[in-house]
Amino acid sequence: MNTSEKLAEKAAEDIIAATPSAVENVNNFTKEIFHTRGGRIGSGMGSVVEALWGFHTNKLLHSSEYELGWIYGHEYNDFACIRSSELWEPSTKAGELLRVEVKSMVASADESKAHFDRLLHEFDRNELLAVFLWDWTLVSEKNKMVYPAILDYFVGLAIPVARLRDELHLGRGGTFVSAESCPDKCGAQCTHIGEPLNAAGVRERRSGPAKAKGPNVSYAANFGGLLRMLGSRGSGGREILRKHYKSNPTTARFLDFMSRNFPRVAKSMS
Ligand SMILES: [Zn+2]
């Protein structure tokens, strides 16, 4: 491991360790400032909560060597951990140690809209996934004021979670496109390698092969849905969940987080 990789690993650990206090600070702040009667869902508050985590975590990092930066433009990731002393260029990742993909879920919503659907080969080694479960929560029963509170969270390496996601996808009868199997028959020029297709052969992402569009939809969009991706079929699916839980502490933390908050995940684990 070179110096840069070591620093990236240290930064990842620092971000994970700072999160419990950062969440406490976010909740104190939103309770003080964002309290209201009512409380909208679908209001963009999830994005606000995600950003607040980044700013509060940044304040708690124990290094003068790196800091969190909010990525502008249309990058997939939300935050990057960047070297404090260097110029930062998001389009080339110059000055970056690692990136963080941040997702939020509303606890009372039936189905999470958050998608974790980038392909396995697109993740860097130390890239982090941060997921926040939040909901409008009573400040006090008396005045019916509510505030957006982070109720639970997971912050950890993204790759182990993506590996679990991918094996469960295969377990449900899905496949991943290879240059040889691409429905578009692109040959060596294939840009669809690794794209997920569901059991019916329909592409899961808009960027999948054009010939793999569904009969009524452009793409299926189930791949990487934070709840749906943990859906397992029968004992085979349960075996996959248990195997990953045992073999990787990050995956175990992710599954504990999801089981605590979603009974159907707990059920498929048991
Ligand atoms: Zn192709």
C-alpha cells in the first residue's frame, strides 16, 4: 500500500468514526431550526439531511491533511475527501483521496427511492456509501412541532455492499452483460459490460443494451433499490445473505442497519 492509499484508508476510518457525533449535531441543529408543524415528504429534505451530514462530519475530522468537499456538477458521488493542501479537480479526481456516495431514505415511506446502482467495477477501493434513515419526528407532543431527524444510519465501504447486491441479483435469476453475451451484439466495442439484466432479460438501467428494453418500460430500475436489492429467493437467497454477513464486517453492519429498520430484511435473514 502506498502513502496515498494509507491516507485514504485513514480518512475513510475517520469519516466513519466521526459520523455518530455528526448525526447528533445534525439532529440538534434541525430540531432547533427546521421545526415546523406539518412536515412534507418528497420535499427535498432528504438531500438537505445528506448535505448536513457532510458539513458536520467535515468539522469533526481529525486531520489537517484532508477535508470533505461537496462535488458540484453531475458527478454520481456526493462528497469527496480531498487533500487540504492540493487543488481539487473533480472531473479528473485530482487532489482526491476517496469519494462518498450519500443516500437517504424516509422511514415511513413504503419503498425507498434511494438507488445504489453503480456497477461494481466503477467503485474505487476506499469509496464509502453513507445511508441515512430519517423522518419527521415530534419535538414535543404538546405543540405538534416536528423536525427532520436522522433515526439510523450506515457509513462504510461501498464495495462489500455492492458485492452482496450483485450476488443476490444473480440469485434472483438476473445476469450481467459480457462482451460475448451483449444483446446488442456490440463485439469488442461493447459499452454494456457489467450492466444488469433481470430474470426476464430486461435491462435494469437506462444505460443497458438497447435491445434489452422491457415491453412496457425503458428499463426495470429494481437493481440497487436499497430495499429491493436485498430481496432474496428461498433458501438460496438466505444462504447468500448469511455468507456475506459472516465473511465481511462492513456487510454485516449494513445488514444489521437494514434489519433493524425493515422487518422484511430481518425476516429474510432469519
Ligand atoms: Zn453491448
